[in-house]
Amino acid sequence: MKQPKLHRFQTGRRFFQPWGACLCAALFLLPLPGRALNKFWGVTPGPADWNVDGNWSPMFVGQPTAGNDVLFTNGGIAELSTVTPILNSIQFDLFGGTLRVLSGGDLNTGIGILGLSGIASSGTVEVSGTGRWDISGGGAYLSVGEEGTGLLKVSGGEVNVSGYTVIGFASGSNGTGEVSGGKLANSGEFYVGQTGTGVLKIETGGLVQAASVTLGTNVGGLGTLNLNGTSASRGVLETSFLSEGGGAGKINFDGGILRPLGDEADFLQAFEAGDVTINAGGAFIDTDGFDIGIGAPLGGPGQLTKQGTGTLTLSGTHSYAGGTTVSNGTLDVGGTLSDPAGTTTITGTATLGGNGTITGPVSVTGSGQIYPATGQIGTLSTGSLTFASGTKLLVDLSSSGTGDKVEVTGNAALGGATLDARGFTTLPAGLAFPILTTTGTVSGTFAGLPNNATFTANGALLRITYGTNAVTLSTAIADLNRAQADGPFDLFAATGQAPGSGAFSGPGVSGGAFNPASAGPGVHTITFTPNTGSPVTFTITVTATPSLVVTTTADVVDDTDGQTSLREAISHAATLSGPQTITFSDGTGGTVNFHDGTARTITLDGAQLEVVSHVTITGPGADRLTISGDDRSRILNNDTASLTASGLTLANGNGNNHSAGAIYSSKPLKLTDCRLTANQVSRTLNGCALSQWRAPLELTRCTFSQNGGNAVGGAIFAVTAAFEITDCVFAENVTTHGGGAICFTSDSTGTIRGTTFSDNESGQSGGALLLQDPFVRLQNCTFTGNHAATEGGGAIYAFGFVAVSEVSVTNCTIADNSSIAGGGIYLRNIGRPVTLSLANTILSGNIGGSLEQRPDTTLLSLGHNLSSDGASGLLTATGDLVNTDPLLGPLQDNGGPTPTMALLPGSPAIDAGDPDFDPDAFDPALNTDQRGAGFPRVVKAVAAKIGRA
């Protein structure tokens, strides 16, 4: 064990060599009140220059000077408050005395000895307030209990010793140092119980600083250190190390702080079991940025708290029962913390490391972390382990296959902690690292790492798996992606494996190469079997060559299935330059045959199809292919480029909280031979099936049926649209607002020709058509069975709002429509005039009257019209017939692309049309009735028929 250097005694009259004088401000010594003043610094020759054996008074012979020795005997008392003696020594001998250094007192000596000679000697020095006692110079030392009894009490101020300090020097001596609120600084060694009995008690904010501390220095010596305190004020000992000498040394912690002055691998030296006790107040070790180790057994009922940056390494076996808290720095457990009930808590930014054993539970909170072996490969064993979110587990792995591990006796809760794998530069495939094992169960996962997830650490790809009682990291090979058209490639180079380090197997693999064309589209599992280690699997995803031919009814985006969905074809078209045409497969190559006459449906998976480039979709026929919104989404969105579609049915689209259940378009739209049916919107918006905004609209041979909702325009809503509608059917469309079939607004301009509007219904105005500020030409059209509930215009409601409007109706039949007014046609001026011209048109059986003209509107008859009622007196032009039954047949297929109402035999409308009718006056020429080719309107120069058929 470490042997201390013992101080030397001088046998002559003076105890030590004279101490050099220092310059100090002159102060004086005050007598104690209530005592006789006939005692003074003695002049009687004796062992000292001056003797104090009673109260001292400066009134007689002055005071000691530099180089003098002062001896206290017979209970002599002196208090220093306003003088600064400069002495060689202060010594307390037989029956001793008391020296009090109060605020303002500044005592300077070369030596201090309390209890000088014999066990009957004693002495007490009390330093308080701002009092100061400096012991310095050559051979300076402080001895508390030299041969007798000594007491040093520091409750304030300072005691500074430039040499060494001993408490309980000689055999039989008793020395006590009590530091509570002041500071005792010792630049040399500090001995407690050198050969006698010594106690150093530090508490209540007291601070002791010493180069080193030895307890029980020599055989027979007994030294005790008591470090006490509370959360409000703790005693602190700062030293380079503590040791037990040849005697007995004890350390008792009860709330005090032990702080090193530098790195020390063996900070508590030579202490044995039972020598160091942590009591209920706990032990606080503040490493203060240094690295220290403690192998001495720590016992007792209290808790150990590690504070400050730096590392505390605990080796050996420790039995203290209050648990451990690490609030900063690192606790490295290289031994065993044996109490199973004591919880170790890692909090703040602290780290728990080491390759020892913690028998009790471990809890990691705050930003705490566990790092087994702390930078080396090792295993840390714990009781039950709990990580909180925001904490971390760090593990070192090596290319040889070894790695850090936490072995848990009990359960482990991962709590979303962060995992950090490190310590390597490269890791070959086939290695497995069980980074955490339990005798119980593992619950939770590490942050962002679900079971079987891969992540990259130090450039290596690792896979994590969670078992019932283990968490394992294994080296993985990154999944690869190739196009089917790519050529063969070297798997060793692609995966980063050393050539010849193993073998690859799986679809498309030949030797060490993979051929995407041979494997085909799909996700292929490849196995690498290393020469050393376990097999590793990874995938190579081969994507199909993009196509504009739809081969499946599935609404998927999967470039590995060897199929092309409509959604994929539309997306692929956007990657190509110029307009593109999308078609549908004919069954070759294992694809769906959309042309075999079987009705098929593409049901969208809750999201609309986005057209973002100029696309033509050529369907197999509206009776063969339906695109369904499944009542969950709109079907098509066309607000970037033009869209042309044919041969499709668009059904069950739902605009939800937006316009248009089937198609929303703000770019040119052309539909041919399409059906839009059972589409809807759910708010007061526009166009239950189609909404066209400020762009051309062309519809040919299309059917809009059974669309509806809470909108304006049961089938179509168009704003400022240039439109052409030819040979179409609008049937059974319903809206709660205006325009049971169509609403044209804001200067929309165009022609509706050869089209039938039947059984459409509006909750307000315009059972078939609601026309606001339009320029519309109606030619060869049929309106029948349409109804407007509250505002008029069973077939047509036209009004001017912000612009002058013009509507022409030529060769049309408007029959059996209904409303409260203007069951056929209703004209109204809401802000601007509207003009409607009527020529060669039949109005029959319209409930609410065939015509209703409100003020400031114009209804202009161009002649040869026929009305079953008086037409409100508005039909007075040449050839107009009123109150005449046209003898119409029912709406049915009479030939042609749309249903019509035929003129029955004897109908007055036959040959009653304009004899001067010129079909070439129209663009295109109006040579036929509504049925189209094969049904001429004028035959052999006979007058044309009135109406559309």
C-alpha cells in the first residue's frame, strides 16, 4: 500500500525553522468580554516566545512579531478580528486553548499544531465568517491532534496550507477536522489517522482540497472521511486520489461530493469490503471532465450518482443498494453491481458502457445512451432494460463477425430508441450480430427500423430482425433495379462483393451475371452464398418496357407485372414527345382481349386519371369497356393538355366536393361514341358528368344518361366554351338546380345538331337546356319529356345576364315537356336582352304552354312553325300553324343514331316546311332530318317537313 511521507519534529525550543515574514495590513487582537485582563502574551521563559494561558490583552507588552512562536496553555483564548499577526507557529499544549479567527482576522503562520505534547494537550482553532489562516513557508504543515486532542472547525473563511496536513498524528492522539461552509486547501498530502485517530468531516457547503488523501496511514492509525450534505448544500472533497494506509481507513458518504483533480485509474486505493459506505444521503462522484476508476467495493443502502463529464469506471463487485444515477459523462461498468433491486438510470446526455454486469434494472431516459465496452467489442449484462424515446444504443461491429451485445436478464423494451452501428469500415455479406438478447421478451422497435428493415451504417447495408428474445443485425445486399431491356451485368461488381467470395443463384443468374431479359419483369429473389458465413438474399426488380397498349383491367402502377394498366399508359404517354394514342390489347402474349365482345370494366382505385399530355384514348367500344370511378373518385382530369377519347363508357364517377363526376376539363376535349352514365357530384357545383371551362368541346354520337346531383347542369356545365354537339342523346339526367341536361354560360358558342333530349329534369329552370348569355344554334334536335320544376322552361330556358344572347332553333321538335311556365321555351331578361329565332319547328303538348316570353326579350318566328296551342300569339310569320296537332309518334328508334318522334300519316307537318328551304345555307349543309344519311329533308323539290323527322 502507498506509504505517506511523515513530518519531522524538532526537539529544541523552536519547533520549526523560522518562517519568513510577509507584508500584511496592521490589525489588532480584541480581548474577550467579561474576563480579567491581567493575562497576556507571556514573557516568562518557556518553550515559546509568547504564551497564552488566559485572556490576552495587547495593553501591556504588545503582541507577537514575525519569527515568534505562540503557545496556548491552560485554556487560553484569543480572538483575532482586526489584527494580522505574522508568526512562526501557533501551538496548543497542556490543557490547550482556543483560537478564533473571525471576519477580518488574517492569521499567517509557518506551522499550526493542535494538541502539542501528551494526551492531555488539546487545542481548537475556529475559522468563520471571512477569517483566514494561511500556513506557508518552508516546512509548513498543520497538525490537528499532534499527541493530544485537536479540533479544527472551518465554518467560513479559509485555511490554506502550503505543505501537508495531518489529523491524528501520534499514537493515542485524536484529531478532528470539521469543514462546513468554508474551505480547507492543502497543496500537499493530507493524512487522516496517521498513527492516531483522525476524522475529516465535510458538509454543508464545505470544501476540502488536497493533492491526495490517506486514511489510516500507519499501523494503529484510524482515519475516517465523512462526506455529507443535502440537495441544498453538499460537502465537497477535491483530490487526485484517496488511499488506505497500513492502518484502517473508512469513507462514509451521506450526501457529499467527491471530485477528482485529474485522471486516475485507481482513485480509491487499497480499500477493502466494508471500508466505503454509501448511506441514505447517497454518494455523488463528479468526474469533472476527468477519467477515474474505482475498484474498491462500494457498499451501503444509498445511491451512487455520477455527475460531470468524463468517465467513471467501476471494476470489482459493488453491493450498494440504492441504485445508480448517471446524469452526465460515462459510467463504465467493468465489474459487477450486485444488488438486484437497485435501478441504474441513465439520463441527460450520459452514457452507460463497459463489459461488466448490472444485476438490477436499467432505465435509459432523456438523451441517455448505452454503448457496451465503450469503443471496444464487448458484452454488457443487465437486469430488465427499458429505453425511452430519444435515447440510443450504440454498438461496435467488426468484419470478423464479432460485435457489441447487451445481455438482458428479464425483458427489454426498446421504446423507439435510436440504433447506431459503428466501429467498422467494411462488412462482408453473411455476418450476423446478436446485438441484444433477453431471458424474457423483446418489445418495441428501434426508431424507424421495423422488423426486417434495412439501413446503411458506415457504408454497409444492415438488416434488423426482432425475435421474441433477441435483436439481430445481419449484413445485407442492397436490392437492385434493372429494366427488361438492359443487358446482362456482373453481380459481384453490382453488389460490392469480392470476386470469388461466394456464389449467386436465382432466376436470370448465370455464373456471376444476371440477365434481365431472361428473368423477365418481376421482383426476383437472388441468393448469395458466401464461402464463409450464412446465405444472404436480395431482390432484383426487373421493370417492363413501357407501353401505350393497355393489357389489363387492373388499376395499378406496377412496372414489374408485365402488364400495362390504363393509368400506366397515360403516365407513359406523358414521357414521350408529341401527341400519343393509347389503345387496348387484343389478347396476344397473354394479355386481355378487349375486342372479343365481352363487356369489361376498369375500376379505379380511388384516384382520378390525370391527363397531362396530348392523348387520344381509342377504346374497343362503349359496350365493351367501362371505366368506373366506383363512386369514390372522378374518372378523368384534363387541365394540362388536349384529350380525345372514343369507344368508352365512363360510369359511376364522383366529383365528391368538386365539379364533374366523370371529366373535368379546361383544355380541348373531344369525345366520340362514348357513354357517360350514373356520374354525380355531392355539392352545389357544376356539371354532374362533365365540366368544361374556357376550352373547345366536341361531342359526337355520345350518350349522357342518368347523371345527376346537387349541381348546375345535370350532365354538362360549360363556361365560355366553343362547342359542337352532334348526334348525341341526353336522357334521364337530373339536377336540383338549373339545366337538367346542359348549362351553357358566359358566352359559350356553338351548335347542337341531331341530338335528342328526353326525360331530363331540373329542380329549377331549363329541364333540358339552361342557356345564360349564349350564342347557340339548335338544328334537327328533339326535346321530349323534360321537366323544370319551379322557374319555367320545360325544354329550354334562355336568359341574358351580362351579355346579349342569341339562340336559333331550326328544324326541331319540342314536345311533351313541362314546367310552370313556358313548358317548351322560356325567355327572360335578367340583365341583358335575349333573342330566340324559331324556324320549321314543332311545339306540341308542352305543359305550361309552348312559349313564354318575358319583357325585354325577343322571340322571332322565321315561319313554318307548328304549335299545338296558341303559342302565346307569338307565331304569326308565313307558314306558321297554331292550335294544330302535329300527329307525332312516340320517341323510338326510327333509324339513325338517335331516337326520334316520327310524323304519323296525315300529319299537317308533312310538306308544310319552308318551300324555299336551302340546306346549303347551313355549315355543314342541313340536307337530312335528325336521322342523318338516307333521310333527306327535301325530296324532289317538295316543301320540307316541319320538325326534325
